[in-house]
Amino acid sequence: AKNAGRDGFAFFTPAMHEEAETQAMLHQEMRFAVSDNQLELHYQPIKHLDSGNITHVEALIRWHNPQRGLVRPDLFIPLAEKTGLIREIGHWVREEALAMINRMQQYGIQLSVAVNISTAEFYDRELAQKIVQQVQDAGVPRGSLMVEITESLLIRNQQETLNFLQTLQAAGIRVALDDFGTGFSSLSYLAAFPADKLKIDRSFVHQMSSDSRKQALVDTIITLGHSLNMTIIAEGVEEEADEILLRARACDSIQGYFLARPMTETMLLNFLLDYPDD
Ligand code: C2E
Ligand code: CA
Ligand code: CA
Ligand code: CA
């Protein structure tokens, strides 16, 4: 961040200068990431607590930078959002997730995949139609692609957002509200947008077994979501104690390091083949 200088000029410390330089370099390098096949999706399973089944996976992007190695999305997604490159990346993520769904089908695995959609992609007013088109072109089973959005989608007006959701849902694409509870307007968001799933942000879930305030909040979110007919997924479940608590509180599904970390497609395939089914 910039500091306002004496005469209203912004001044930069050496560290800020370095950061700006790194950002500019990262941006240059990122321009070739898609065409040079440097992007990869990793997949993290989501478990339904009642049945114990893996119902779907979340696709999480990874960038193999030739010089820097693996770059985390927290570092380059915000940059891609600023430069507009996120639209190309978002398109690639969906193509890759759809191709992966088809590959899994060939192994006899019916797996749904959730992809993240950045708020910055919503400036494209045809986004919903484009996603539906991508799904149809890929010929995947109905319902096998899902999307995750955050409440910052509210930057568009309510009617447009409603149209967005309805276009997707009419094509069998279920929508999850991501990072629920961290925004400024969670409640009004819930009232206005009929999403299918709600993901409790991991800041509420993390270490909840030793924090009664977090438990109370998680409880409230679960009750709220259920009363609106939403399926609840708790993110960031790192310990068995959290899973036990969430189960007792009728949370529907969990995602987190306790079950599995995000992994490559090959690792996921082995994970699923080894996974006990009953
Ligand atoms: P997110 O959508 O909230 O994704 C969940 C993040 O939590 C992932 O981080 C995942 O690795 C991490 N996580 C999962 N379980 C645990 C756990 O038990 N403990 C902890 N501490 N972390 C856990 P990741 O993969 O680094 O992604 C970070 C964020 O980057 C994502 O947060 C999402 O906002 C963004 N992102 C990732 N992939 C994409 C993408 O394809 N498109 C867009 N637009 N954004 C993406
Ligand atoms: Ca997500
Ligand atoms: Ca999340
Ligand atoms: Ca997040």
C-alpha cells in the first residue's frame, strides 16, 4: 500500500518499490502462463458427513513459474484481477475442469467439480451464457460442473446477479456462496440470492473445537443456511475434533486438510480408488 507523503505525493519505501517491481515482473510472466501450459489445477475432495461419500472436488489453480517454482493463487489471482488477465485464466480453469470431468468418466468415476469464479470476471455481462456454452460444448453430465462465488458479486445490481444465477441454475450448474461470513453484507446477500450451497469460511471453522464463540457462530450459520434450503460445507477442517463437532451440529459436508489437501489429478484418482465405499 502507498503512504500519502507531505504534499500529497505518494512515497515508496525500498520494500514497496521491490514489491511493485515484483508485481510488474509477475504480470509480464503471467501473460504467457496460459499459452505456455504453466497453469495446473489441483483438486481437494469434499465429503458428505452422513454418507461419508466424496460428493465433489474443488478445483484450485496452481502456477508453475519457470523461475520461481509454484506460485500460490493468493499471490497471482489478485494481480490477474487487476490486469484483466483473470478472464482468460477463468476460461482456462473451466475448460480444464470440464476436460477433467470427462477423463474421470472414462475411469468410471462420476465426479462433480467446483470452480472458483472471480468477481472481476463479472464485468463480462455475458459470463453466465459463456459458462453454459462451455459446459454444453464439453458434453459433461448435467450438474457435474459447479461454481463458487463470493458475495462481492454484489457489485452488480441485484437483478443482474439474479439473472446470472438463474441462467446457470437452468443449465444444471449449482452455485455455492464461498467464504461465507467474511463479507460486509452476508445477510442481505442471502436474502437476495438463491444459491444452492453455502461454504462457511475457514476462519470460523479453524480451531472451533476450543473456541465456544466460533462454535456459536458456526451453529448460527448452519441453522440460517438450512432454513433457506441450502447445503452447508465447512471449509478448513484440519482436525478430527472439528469434524465431530460439525457432524453433531448437522453440517452437511466438510473440506479441509484433515480429509485431504488439494492434489494433482493423478493423486486424486488414487485417493478415490483407495477411498472406502459402503
Ligand atoms: P478459496 O476458494 O477459499 O479456496 C480454499 C483455500 O483453502 C485453498 O487455498 C485451499 O488449499 C485452502 N485450504 C483447504 N483446506 C484447508 C485447511 O484445512 N486449512 C488451511 N489453512 N487451508 C485450507 P489455495 O489453493 O491457496 O487458494 C487460495 C484462494 O485463491 C482460493 O480461496 C480462491 O479465492 C483463489 N483461487 C484458487 N484457485 C482459483 C481459480 O481457479 N480461480 C479463481 N478466480 N480463484 C482461485
Ligand atoms: Ca472456493
Ligand atoms: Ca473459500
Ligand atoms: Ca477465499
